[in-house]
Amino acid sequence: MREEETAMLESLLTLEPQGVHLSLIMSKPEDGDSQEIDVDAIDAFLAASPFHDYLRLDSAIQDAIQYWNSKVTSGESVFVVAERKDVQIDISLSDDHMCAFVALTGAFGGDKLTAQILIEALKAQAIVRGVSKKRLQYLLQKSWELAPGETFSLKVAAGRPAVQGQDTQFEALVPDASERILAPQDSDHGKVDMRDLGQLITVQAGQALMRRLQPTNGESGYDVHGRVVHPTPGKEIPFQIGVGTRLSDDDSNVLVADKDGMPRHGKTGMAVDDILTVDKVDVTTGHVDFNGAVLVYGDVSSGMKIKAAGNITVTGVVELAELEAGGDIIVAGGVIGRMHEGKLVYCGLKSQGKVAAKFAQYAQIESGADTELYLHLAHSLVHAKGAVRVSDAAQRHGSVTGGVTIADGGVYARVLGAEAGVETQIQLMGQFRELKAEMDSLKLEMKEAEERIHQLVVLQIKLSKQPRDKRSPELVEKVNTGKAHFMSSLADMKTRHQQLREQYDLQLASARVEVSHMIHAGVHVRIEEKEFIVEEDMTACFICWKDQMIVCQPLKSH
């Protein structure tokens, strides 16, 4: 705008504050000699005034421009074109009232935020606990830096979550066979003597096997209003008293052996099995089928079978054999299958507990818990209800090459895949289809139950409108009984659905592949129905499920 135009506007336009409002007084000259104005002219006029920070009222400014540019030749008119606004403060709370947030909107020519205003606003929302003084001070400072209308939000208070109680814990007081077999005792001649193993992995009658630690109540917390947040106490889980065990006479929280034998570890209890020891299993011994634990001081030869109700422990190698255990399978040497007459023949291991071996190649392994290999897992089919771990304690060895590995508890290895790009398949959440199918089925059943309940409620309303002497007592009773039945069934289905959901979420959280050294191209990782294909070699990383997709991220050194 030229200087003469500015001077003309200043002589004809006047700004006058009236409380929080700013009025524009427009005086048109009597001779009608006034130049037309536009929004830019008004903006420039306001910007040059002491009221430049006021909030512009666009519709009023348009009215003023329309009046000025109209054919009205002279006169005076007043328009409220702006207003003064103090800093705006809005307080919001998280759904659980554990966090409080303050959102500021910069003042339009009005008062800035003060400590008193901020404290009073928090008190008005009953925010009295977990308030951060440092954050309040930063918020006060920030309010003076905000441009008019600029927004800024900050969390200023946080409650303390309750510490949930811990369920009953169980502490094994004797090591399992895998801990012993991989660290045998030295003989007097300085050589490893596997004959020591029998004494090392067996227990005596009366020996303490497992201790039960009582559940905890947890610790109370509080929300930002100072209300107590009560913890969920831990659940009490009873001992699973297996065969050959009993509670101690002196302490009901200690499980002891009731006889001599080999201990079989469980999550909430133990068993002690009779033990059968053999030097080897081959054509001279025949197959072994024993209602207890089996300890083999040697190898299990091709074509042989061992079936045991308890653990199977082998100090040598298992080659092209079949082992099935009601407990764990522990192999000090390797598990070996091979190509036979151009066909792949697997060595098969199936356990209700865990499987542990030095290495496995061309093996078919099913474990009810973890599967642990210490050197490598090659070209094998593995299905573990727990995790698959392939690494030694020093992290010098541990590779998974080729084959298919299905693990509900994740896969952990030093190296995954091979430099040659051998296809290596990893599948996590092996039960997701079954879980999803059951949840979907329950949803349909719940919907049907809700519809039946709705129909019965409608019928109840109709019956209630009938005169009492005309109602059928039998029908009323039938409707009430039917409604109670469906409501009870619906409650049970909702509980079951919640349990399945928690199980599903737990499996999803455990769906993780962790590689401490290198993952090679050619590795396929499947979680749910999505697949992640490694297209180039990567150093230490982990693969997991995040935001409805599979992600791969660097593994931070511990």
C-alpha cells in the first residue's frame, strides 16, 4: 500500500477497543471521494496498529469492506473486526485417568499463562497426584513463546500403575538331564566319563525336587486424582504331583521324591520315573518300550525305536531312529537322518517335553516345550510348542539352515540361513488358525445367543403388558428360564472368547525371530498369514509383529 493510501485510511478509519472487542469506526467523507479498499488493506491497517495480535473476525471485516466500497456517499459505521483472547488452556485425561495433558493455544493480544492460572485449572479437574513441576515450568515458559493461535500440548501428570501380583512360581531344585549331559564330569584321567551321568541325573527317595513360591498381592498404585488403583492379586497354582513324588512332611510348599529314579520336569510339578539303562540300542537289543525313563550309554542305531513314558537320554548319537518320550529327549551327540537311495529319510524325535541335542540334520522333531540345539539345525522339520534355540552359551556356534521350523515361542539363533541363499522357512504362531477359527465360531454363537435373548426380552415386555389374570404362568416361567439359560451361556462364551484373545495376543507377542550374528538372503519368516522374505544379508537383527505387519529391526547389543 502506498504511503498516501495509508495516510488516507488512518484519517478515515479509527480503531477503538471496547472490552475484549476491537471496533473499526469507518468515516466516509461527505464528498464521497474515497478509494476502494480490500482485505489486504484492512490487514495492513490492523498489523500496523497496537492491536496486531488480536484475533481477526473475517466475516465482520468483509462486512466493513462491503460497506466502505458501497454507494453510500457519507456517514459513519462501526464494525467489531477483532477480539482479544487470553491464552487458552485445555486439559484432557487418558481413558484410565493415569495421565493428564495440557494443550495451550497462544494468546491473541491477551494475557499469557501464569502459574496461578495453570494450578487452578489442574485443581478444577481434580488433578492432584503425579504432577511434574519441571513440566509445569516448561509449559509456562513455552506459553510465552507461542505465536497467536499456535498450539502446544504436554503431559504434565502421570499416576503410578499398580504392580500386579505374581502368580505362584515354581523353582526346580534339581537340574534336568540336558544341563548335566552337556557338562559331564571329568574323570580322574582328565577325560569325560559319561558313566557318571546315571548318578548325576537321578534322585533319591526323600530328595527335594521343587519349591513352590506363594503368589504375591502386588502393590497398589494411584491415578492423577489420587484415587487408589488396586492390583490384581496373583493366582494360587497348586502343585502338579506327578508319579513318584509327594509333598514334604515338613513343608507343603516343597515337592520331594517318593522313590529313587529319574526326575521329569514340568512347569508346575515333577515326576520321578523308574529308569532303564542300556549300553546301546541296535538290532542286538531290539526296540525299547518302557513305562519310565530310558538312559542309553551309547548310540541309537538306524531303524531302532525307543518309546518311554518319561525322559529319554542318549549319551551318543541317534541316527535314522525314532524316539518318543512322555518327558524330555536329551541327546549328547547329534540327531542324524540322511539321503537313502535318492530319498530323504528323517530321524524322528517326538516329546511331550523339550528336545535338546548337540546338533540335528535331516531330523523331524516335535516338542511339547522348547527345542534346543547347540551347534546347528540343518534341513530339518521342527515343530515346537515353545521356542527353538540354536546357539551355544558362548555364542560361537548356532546356525539354522534350510528346512521348516515352526515355533510358538519364537526362534533364536546366531546365524539364520546360508550364504548360498538356501531357502529357510520360519513359521511362528503355529496355532493361530485354530485360535482364530475358534474365536470366529464363538462370535457367531454369541451373536445367536444375543438375538435369542433379545427375542425373549421382547416377549417378556409383551407379557408384562397383559393383565396378570390373563398371563400364562407356564409361559412366563419358560421365558424367564430360557432367558437365564442364554444369558449364562453368553457369559461363559464371552469368558472363553476373552481367554482365547489373551492366548492369541500372548502368542503374537512371542512371535519373534532373533539373530545375534547374521541372517542371510533366502530366509522366509511367516507370522499369521503374512510373510517376510529376507532379500539381502543382514547383521544382528530381530523380526517381530508390529502395527499389523512384520518388521525387521537391528538387534541392540546388551
